[in-house]
Amino acid sequence: MGWSVPQTAAAIHECCSVRRLRAYRLARGLTLKQAGEELRHLGESRDANRLRADADQLSLWETGGRAPRAAMVALLCDYYKATSYELGLGDDGPAQAETATVPLSISSLPDTYPAVDPLADHVDSVRRSVDRTLAAGSVSPGQLDLLDERLLLCRQEYVSKPPAPMLKQLLVDVQEVNELAKDRQPASVQVRLAEMTAVLATLIADALMKLGDLPRSRSWYSTARHASDESGDLDLRARVRAQAAMLPYYYGPLESAITLAREARIMTRSKPSPTAAFAAVAEARALAQQGNKAVAETRIREARAIFDQLPATSGEDAFAFPVRRFLLYLSGAFTALGQSSQARRVQEDALALYPAGTGIDPALLHLEAALCLVHDHSATEACQLAAATYLRVPEAHRTPILGARARRVIEGLPGTNQATPAAKDLCELLELPSASR
């Protein structure tokens, strides 16, 4: 066709409904990465302070997400050999460029389609509107990568940081992700935002559970499940359900814990994975607590068979499932089944894997050891261990979930053992205001 760059850019702008700045780049056949690199080098060579430009910034300027500074407008004009008006970045009057007239052969159109008709005009306007919507995504890949990095750091901090300050941080992060998700985004971006929302909502629900705010925890777990379903990621959907099973496991109804864990197990039974092992052992623990010994033992064997096939993973991630956490769930299953010797073995193995300052999991293991003592008819020793465990936990981590677990020790005491001095001391300790403990 032999068009010049200005003619080609004008045609792209008109026909494809893209901004003029993007049209000029496309007219020169450049990718965002290529143009961003060349702009960066040009800026460094022309300006002692190094005008900053890269592919992400150029993408924002091209979509209208951000306007470049005056010095950068000048650099863009120099780079594209065009005026700011031609680039859609200024109002210095119409460009004296060649007119981009796109020839159109009316005879090439079907006879049944009118050349000039209100319906045809409407077809064109709707198509341009759709194109503008498709180009309106406001999140760059680099921005998503930075959010992913922050989310990973948050998951790592969650392992040891107290739930109250973590909750504040998580709410800030999920609000930022939600603001981005409100805008129309490409499908791949929307999926990543849904995944982030599911992870953050799960951690918020878990923090609220630890703090004893059960209604809000339950609501946030529902939000997490909704977001995971929106992501379409089957493993994430299963992981969120396995995590959500913790709330009814600790606070009831127990049947809900079994149902959620079973759903997660069914979702992951196609191949061995950390989530598959997590779901199976979570169901085993809940079934054991329910008293369904035969099925619980079957699930324990399945969980062990799956976990034995997995490579070792780091425990410094709230969404990981390392061996110490697997042993924590096994401990709960064996304790509920009354198999104290097996429970003690896995408790000792798990405790040896926890470094100092690792949240409440070690305390939960010690409280399960106290429950084993209850099963073994050592009531006084059980209450003393529970009290000592509770007091050793730092104040910021001494949340209602620990109190609820310690009360299980008292509730499990048979007959008059609940009236022993050790049981009364433990009961009084759990009733004290936080500052008095």
C-alpha cells in the first residue's frame, strides 16, 4: 500500500479504536518491550537525570492509565518523529501530516449489506466500544508480579506473626486487589486477581478464627471459596476448602468439617499433591473426632501414602503443607482416636521440626499431648501441662482458639476429675482477663 508511518498510525487509530500513541508504535511494528528499551536508552542519552521510561510505563500512557510529564512528552515526540497532537498527548493544533485515507471498495461489500445505513453505523460503533473495553485493562504484568511478591511475603510472615497485626495488613492488601478487580481486566489478569483474593480471604478468615470472631471468620471463608471458584484453579479450590474445614473442626458443627475436607479430597484425587494430602488428613482428623474410627484410619493410610510421594517443602509459607503440619493433623487424628502412643510419637517428631517463634502450632501439639494424658487417666498432669502451655505462649498469640482448645482438656476429664485443684486452677486461668494472666 506504501503508506507513511503517520498515515498508517491514523488508520490504526481510526479502525482499531486505540489511542494515537499506541497507534504510532504499532505503525512502526514495535512491541512494548522494544519501544520501552529504545525509549529508555534515548532518555539516558538525552537527559543527565535519565528520563525514566519502560514498557510498563509506556503501556499505561498508551491506555490512558497515566499521563507522561512534559519532558517525557518531548522525548516521545522526538522518538516517534511526531507532534504531541499526532501522538494524542497535546493540543498544539491539527498535525500537518498526510491524510490517512483508507480506500474502500463499495463493490466488494455484499449486495445485501447497505453502504450507508443506521444499522451499519450502529454495528461499527458497537464494535469500537467492544474494542475499547478490551483495551481498557489497567493492570500491567509487572504490577501483578509485584502483588504476587507481596502476597508471598505476607504468607511467610503469617506463619509467625500474631493474628491481630496480620489482620490489618491482610485487609490493606485485599482491598488493593479488590480495587484492581473492579475494573474490567483481560481474562488472564482477572484469574490472577481472583487467586490472590482467595488466598488473602483465607488468611483473613483464619486470623479471625484465631481471634475468636467466628461469624466474620465464617463469612470470609465463604468469600475465599467464591474467589477460588472464580479462579478456576482446582487445586486452589480444594486448598481453600481444606483450610475452611478448620473452623467447624474447632468450633462445630463437626459434620461441616468432614464435608469440606471430603470435597477437597474428591477435587484432588486425580494426582498426589500437598493439597491432596492435606485434604485426606484433615478429613481423617474430623472423622476421628466424630468417632468414625474405621473410615478415619482409612483416610490416615491414604494421607500417608500421598504425602510419602511428595518432595520436601519449606514450612515458611502459610499455604505450604510441610511435614510438621502434616504431623500436627496426624496428632489430632490419633489423639481423637485414643491412640496415645502413636499420637505422642508424631507430636515429638513435629515439635522437633518447629523453630522458635512459629505461631501457635507447637502450643496446639502440647495441648493435644494434654488430651492424651486425659485419655490415659492422668487428670492432674493433663491440667498442669495445659496451664503451662497456655502461659508459655506470648500474649499476642494467646488468642481465644488456644483457650477453646485448653477447655477441651477440662471437658474431657471424667467424673469428679473436673473438680480437682489442677482442673480448677486451669479453669480459673482461662477465665482471667488477658492482662492478668
